[in-house]
Amino acid sequence: MISNVILVAIGGGIGAISRYTIDKGISNKINHEISFGTLGVNLIGLFIIGFAYRIFEHHIVSEDLKHFLIIGFIGALTTFSSYALHTFQLFEKKKIKEAIINILLNNFLGMIFALLGSELGKFI
């Protein structure tokens, strides 16, 4: 059995690389005051966590997989701290409208993506 710390580290490494790649890919295509790269990785992560929650609820899944996927991969992929910093910077630049849109998109769409993942997980 692999140590939980190692599983979290491996999952976290993969999640961090995924985050960087996805964020940069989206940001290079959509250059905007609102960080759509951060939004994209958050929505993907929320969808995966909703899906995993439903699967883990109804199927026997090892604690190793939970540590790897939820704590490691999703923990490194999603970017609440980046989201908060981008929002703070928008407020600081007096871009109030963009800051509020950023908050609404991340929170509202985030909940929808988690729900969508959860609903898809019901069918697996």
C-alpha cells in the first residue's frame, strides 16, 4: 500500500501541471480582465469532484483513490486562492463590474458544474 502522503503528492503534481496547462491554454485564447483560465480549471475541478462524490457514494472506492483524486489532484487543480487574488486585484483596480462578474461566474457556474458532475455520476 502506498502512503497517503505519496498519493496526495502524485495527484497534486498531476493536478498542478493540469492547472497550469489548462489555465494558460484558456488565457492565451481569451485575454480578458476576468481570468477565464482560472474559471475554466475551477469548473472542470468542480465537475470532477461532483462526479467523484456521486461515484464514491455508491461504489466501494479505496481510500487511496480518494486521497489521490480529491485531496491531491482536485486540490491542486482548483484555484480558490487564485480566484480570490484575481477578484481582489479587480476591486483594487476599481473594476467593480468585472470583479462582481468574476464572483458570480465562479460561484454560480461552479455549483452548476458540481451538480452536473454529481448527476452524471448517478448513471455510472
